[in-house]
Amino acid sequence: MIVNPCTDQTRWIQPRSVYHMHDSYALGYASSNNKSYESYKILSFPYDHCKKAEIFELKSNSWRVLANIPPNEDLGTYGRGNIYQYTYGRGVLLKGNTYWISYFSDYSDILSFDFITERFRRRRLPFQILSYNTLAL
């Protein structure tokens, strides 16, 4: 359910076909210079090792799979041998992009999603986050 606290409006969103309580979600928008066009969107990617993300557009009232995730990109949380990745579930929205902290077994980065281009991007951090560290955006 989405709630607009300014207008007290609510809207139920049909769930995706598969749901896990630890999946990552982000609410964002794509806006042009013409303020009459704004497209609100919900991004979702699974908790577990996955190369898939889905996006819900409020205007079309439907989910679709994003097709532009690079083949070597993994978004969720997983452990495989000595490789470990964790993407924090709560993203921070800033100027149309959502950002998450990710850490791997040998480096850390910031994962971002642009709601206009609908593309992910990684920016490596100059330090490594350890699982017991606390870091916030």
C-alpha cells in the first residue's frame, strides 16, 4: 500500500508474483522539465542472489521486468564460496536516484538506480565495509 501523507490518499499495489519479506524496494519518480508529467515508480529486486529487478509504474498500474541489467550484475544478498554481497534493504532517494550501500567480501560500493533511465550503477567506496561496521547514507 502507498500512502500520500499530504492528502491522506492510499493506493493498494498488486503484489508481484514472488514476494520475500527481505526484498529491496524503492519509491521514486521520473520527471521532465514540464511538471505536468511525473511518473511515480516502485523498484523491487529480490533478497536472494538474482540478476532480475522489477518496476511498477503507478500510471500503468502494472509490474514489468527491467531488461537492462548487465549480465555480470547481481543485485540481492547472497553468499557463494568466499564471495559475499549484501545490499542494504532501505535505499535513500536523492534527486531522482535511489542509493544503497553494498559490501562484498573484498570491497564495498554504493549501488544507485536512476528512475528516469531505469539503470543501475555502482560507485566503489575508497574503503571496505565489514559486516560488523555501521554505515549510513
